[in-house]
Amino acid sequence: MKVGTEGTRLVVLRGNSAAGKSSVAAGVRDRFGRGLALVGQDNLRRTVLRERDRPGAANIGLIELTARYALDAGYHVVVEGILYADHYGDMLARLRADHRGPTHGYYLDVPLDETVARHATKPIAGEVDEAQLREWYRPRDLLSSGAETVIGADSTLAGTVDRIMRETGLDGLPPLEP
């Protein structure tokens, strides 16, 4: 079932824990302004549903439903999260295939040691220890479709936001008033 319009943008931002996904997504949203929906895996999975990340979990459908709804309402959408390829790949492929407008995928590729160092600075560091972080880590967990641009750890937050704004065309669009 087709979703969105030819003018809506869908951006999928994936990577390991503490790779900078939430910061990049927030930066894109701040730069764009109104009319860009942020669909965060952590918010829907951990806060709304309070469920564990596992294949077939309810959050997968909720992420898809939320993104589809926002696109159909005229919003540009950034879907961000770890979004393991084996758990979320089919859902992301459906979204990509059904979206009428441009879709862009990015994978933030941050080495394990850097992930551990970044995680130590986060508020959740007291809840999730280093051993658990190492267990969750999947090196280059890319989607099988090859539909992602890999951005390395050497890219700054501002540089990554600039790149995504430019490559998606969001930098040339006026904020929407859905």
C-alpha cells in the first residue's frame, strides 16, 4: 500500500548503541523545523510498549504504522534506532518500497571501543553496563538491500547532519505546516 507523497522524505538512520543516531536525528529535526516527524525505536519500544528487542515484537509494527501515518499526514519522517537488520529489515524494506517520495538510509558505523566510550557519557550508562553493550554490538549490521550510506565515526555530529540534510534534499525544502 503506497504511503506519503512524491514530496515527502523518508530517512532511516541505523547503527549500534551510542553511535550518535538520536543526536543526528534531533539535529536534522532542529535544522528542518516543523513538519518532520521523529520516529524513535527507543521511544516506541522502551517507553511506549516497554518491551525487549526481539524478532516479531510489537514495536516493529508500531514503528512502521507510525512512520506510515506521519508520511500520509504530509510529514517528512526520520526513523532512527539500532534497528537490527534481521529484526527490522523486512519492515524497513516495505516502507522503502511503499514510500512514494525519496527514501534515504544511513548506517552510523562506530567501532566497539568508541561505542563503549560514548555510552559511558550517556544518562542510561547506569542502567546498561559495558558487558551488555558489548553483547548488543553488531559490527556493520547493514541491510541486505544495500540501501544504506555508511557514515564512519570520523564524521562529526554537525558534519553528519549537514550531509543528511544535503543528500536528502531537506536543506532546500521549507518547513511544512501539516
